[in-house]
Amino acid sequence: MIVKVEVIDSKDLEREISVSIDADEVEAAMGKKFAELKRTVELKGFRKGKVPIDKIKELFGDQVKLDVADDIIKESYPKAVEKNNLKVATRPSITDLSFNDNGGLDYKAKMEVFPDIDSINLEGIKLESFGTETSDEEVDQAVDHMRKQASELRPLDREAKEGDVVVADMKKISDSKNAIPQDDFPDSQIDLGNNLTVKEFRKEIPGMKAGDEKEVLVKYDEDYSDPAFANAEIKYNCKVKTVNERILPEFNDAFAKMTGQAETALELRLKIRENLTAQKDSTQKRTFRTEIVEQVCKKNQVAVPQGLLTEYLESVAKEAKERTPDLNVEEMKTAYRETGENTIRWDILYHTLAEQEKIEVLPADTENWINGFAQANGMTAEQATQTLRQSGKVQGLLESLLEQKVLDFLTEKATISDVKK
């Protein structure tokens, strides 16, 4: 179909090609379209299929030209790209579309391509491992947490002490940063045995009993997890309503059966250890991924197609706008620009690395994932496969598996040092 293809402009990642289609090809496509119309068009005074071809050309000639041009571009553009070995990254912009004097079709197409990468610098990748083994102490802590979740609270007529759960009416007296909009917090449950409970409450409330009242000043650290509270000082009036003792169930076979996870206490401890180890392994992989992506992108500052970056930022802004209607979209795009560049850069780099190192997703990789998914969701492998196909996420799964294989490859090449948990 294509008579001539020429790269007429090349700048950074931008390319423009000129495509010419032979008149015979255009004429054949036009003839086919007119023949289809002749069989189907209905006009007053003519039976279906009997409208003269000249009449059809007179009435529908312009529309047929547009349809033929569209069909020819869809068919010829991929071939033109392949002929010039262009690794296209963005959708083309078609310009200068015209039927020439000879009856042929000419057009130009502008697009961005992926960068050519001869080699990827993988030297000096360093990772920190916190280890994935689970200690007896960690299992004990998980057991205590499960017992606490299944515990009962028994009200007592005595002073509160460490480990108790106090119910109190809290009232805000002062707030240096106006971190909390409301003033009253009735029936607040304060767990004096939880290390996550504000330390001032754990220090000041023990010794109080029902009916006692006290002012408690809470000073939040500069690096507090919620920035709204960082460096804030909030004074509360705390009036105790009840002091409750936590009654923990015994960890035995009956408790294990009650959880629905095991038949014996020993079996439950083994499952807890297995789950904790799996969680650590998953967390370690996520940490390694973050560190690898950051280091590889920093060492290989390949150019990023701006069209892909624009699409990424538009997508992020759209999702954020739906959650926060008054969001400043342009500010968000600016804030996420570097993240977007590295996200696209990593995508380019790991696909290039997979190609260079001949890393690919094998049928066994997909089968293992499907078996794991089936086991986790209580279904057969056949049901899991059907679910995956119906979800339309097969390609996404293959991409995820490929990325993980590249990450495993890079992890093996990295220098890994142990750090404290």
C-alpha cells in the first residue's frame, strides 16, 4: 500500500514522517466503499441496490473520501512506523492530509518515540535488609494482640492502673494550632495498655477513678505522623466515667478453634509465624522495589516522552480532583511532575532491561500466580483463570510479573546490608 515513507523531522524524542499512498490503492478503496453504498443505500425513486453509481458518487463522494482516508491511515501508519523501526510512545498527530493531483493520498504524522538505550548502568546498587525471620517474641506479641481483640471489659470500683481501659468525657480547653475543630469528645475510650495511646494520657490517668477530673496537656512531637498535630499543644479536661479491667481469654486449643484459623494452640502459633514472615517478605520486597527504582532512575536519566508525562499528570489530577473538588490542579501537576517522570522512566528502563537480559514471563510464572490466587480465595485454578480473564487484567498481570522478575534480577546484583528492624 505505501509508496513512500520518509522521516522528515527528528528532534529529541519527536519524530515526523511523511507518507504517500499510491493512486491505485486509493482508487480501489474508494471503489469498494461506493460498491458497499450501492448495495445498501435507499433513495426516493430508486429500488434498494439500483441507485446509479454516479448518483451515489455525487451525494456521498466527500464522505467516502473522508472514510477512505481514515481507513488508509489506520492501515498504513503502523506499517510506516515499522518500516522506519520507530518505537512509538504516543498517539500520532495527523497533519497535511490531502489527495494529490495523481489521485494518491499524502499525509504527515507527528509522534514521540521511546529513547534508544544501548546499556543501563546497574553499578553500585545498595539495598538495606531488615530480615524476614520471625522471632518467638514477635509471635508472642501477635498472640497477645489476638487475645486483646477477644477480651472483655469489666468495670471496677477502683483507681485506674496500667493496662486498664478508661471511658472518659474529654473536653478541649486550648489548642495552639487549632488542630482539632471540635471541642467535646464524650465517652472516649482510652486504652492505658496500648503503646499507641498518647503518652500523656498513659502517664496522667492512672490513679484516677470514676468521677475524678483532671486537666491533661498533650505536647505532640515535631515529627508527628499527622502534620496538623506536629508541634501542637492541646489541653484537655478529662472526667473519668468508668474504669475497666481487661479480661483476656486463655490462649489454648479452645481459643484457637474460636478464631476459625486452627484446631490447636500450637497450630495457631505456627500459622501466626507463617503469616508474619509472609508479611515481612512482602514489606521487604516493596522496600527493595522503592530503593531499586530510585537508584536505577538516578543512574540512568533517560529522556521521558512528554506526551506520556502529560497523560500521567492528567490522570493523577483527575483522580485527585474527584476526591477533593477544590484542589488546585496545576499545583498538583507541578508537585507530581518528578514522580511522573521517574514512573515513566522506570517503565522504560525495566522493559529495556528485560529485553537486553532476555527476561520474560514463562507459562510457569503465570500458573504459579494463578494457583496462589486460587488458594488465597478458596477457588480452583480453573475458576481463578476465568476470573482473571473476565476482569480484563491479564495484560496487567503479565506486566506485574515481568517487573517482579526484573526486580529479582536487580536484587541479586545489588549489595545488601542488614539493618536493625
